Amino acid sequence: MDFFSVERRLFMNKIEPYSAITYTMDLSKNILELREKIAIDEKVLAGLKKDNISEKEYYSNIYIHYQNKHLYYVLILRHEFGKNLFGNIFSKSYYDVLSQKGWIMFRQDFRVSGYSNKDSEQLYVDFFHEYFHTYFPSSISFDSKIANAYYQQCRVAYVNDAYYICAQGLFPVIEYLHKLVGKFDGESIFRIKENFDKTKEQVESISQPFKTNIDFFVRMIDNVNLLIKEHIFSKSIEKDEEPSIINRNRVSHGIFTREINKKDCLQLFCIVMALKSLSDIIETDNRRKQILNEIKEIAKIIKELNIKQ
């Protein structure tokens, strides 16, 4: 069926289940098709409500519509997990080693061939700098207009070699995203180090089809939290030796003794993307669960209507 034909869909008098799934690791085409279908079917439902159809028939159409919406979120989750399923080129311990050096691998499909003659620090600096617009795109957005503006300004600062300005702007973005991942309720003063358990609980609650992938995301939040605790947001006084990993306290209070550089900013961008990825996945799964609950309620209504007949 041509799901992109708006006119054709609007003339139909019932909602059809979406069944054109390709079952490949790249489900982006299916996700786009289904999103378009759901939008059109909303208009079809509005038309059906005006038509002289039975209450049972109307709710049966709603039931199929919500099944399609549930499938939409399932496909997004499968797509996100699927991107990482066959992309792991490093051992789990290697991700831990990288995080101890300040690098958070927010995806498992990084390919760093051609950089093998350089040490690991310079390797990732060169890799992320070369593919800066690919892995830290301007197209991503946050619910907060302020956080979104900071992120975009930080990108501009980075490409113009204004690394101190870039780093200073990324610290609040990281805190904002950490609150989102941990579902901070705003009822108390936010302290990022007190949010670690909440973030891990949220990540572990994600529904997913592949055990290996949830392990990757749990490990990722563990590494992010450890990096924040021991380095990025750790306490540091002026007489302390200047750390190799950027420290917010030293940068914000003017006690740093070295130039803020490209590596510092790229490592902060990696944390931003890791938290953004986790936040999006958690939100998608929460919406899927909400839709599933609504499907159950609609099923109850249809059952009651069947009993009345």
C-alpha cells in the first residue's frame, strides 16, 4: 500500500495495520513511512468519528491506530539498538580504559582505521575533529531552548578555535542532560553527583530486544558518571596538579594553568552526545509504555462493547 498517498488514505473508511517492515538493521525507511501513516490516519480517524459507524467499529479502528503507534516506538528502539548490535569493534574493558582517559564512546560503530600510527589520545582528537559535523551535528535539538542555544553556540565556538568559550558552554548542557536522563523532579537543589543512581535506574529500565546492547548503554552511563565524579565535576583547588582531563571547577574559577584545547572540548561533546542518546532512548521507551497502557484500555472498551451486543 502507498502510505504516502494522503488523498488515497483519507478516502478509506478504516485504519490498516502497518506491515511493510523490512526487518533489516536499518529501519529508518520503515520509521519514516510509519510516521507518515500515523499522521494521515489521525485525519482518517477524525473523519470516521463523523461517519455513521458503530461504536465498536470506531474503537476497533482506534485500537489498530494505537498498535501502529506502539510499533513506531518499537522500531525506533530496535533501530537505535540495532545500530550498535554488530558495530562493537572494541572489548568492554577497552571502553572503560578510554573513559578513564576522558573519552566516552557513545556509539559502537566508530571506525578509526587510518589513525593506527598515532597514540590513542591523538587518534581520537583527530578522528572526532575530522568528523565533527557528523558526530556532533547542528541538527540535534533539546527541549530546553537555552540548552539548545548553548549547544549551538558551543559548536560555533569550537569551529572557530574558541575552546575556552566552548568548554564553558558545554558544562551546563551536560548538567541539563544529566537531569533529563535521571528524571530529576526539580523539587530540590540539583547536584549532579547525587543523580548517578537515578540515571542508572532509568537506563536499566529501558525495554530492548538485545541483551548485549542494554549492557553497552548501562556501561556507558557508568563510565559517564565515573568520569564526572572523578574528573569533570570533581573538587579541585589551585595548589592541585593540573589534571590532564578538563575540570569544571578549575575552568570556571580561573585556577587552570594550561590552555583549554581541542581535546577538552571534544571529550565534553562526547559526554553530551552520550547523555542525549540515552535521554532520547528513555523518552522513546516511556512513550512506548504509555501507548501500550492506552492499548490495554481500548481493548477493555472493545470487550465491554462485545458483551453488550
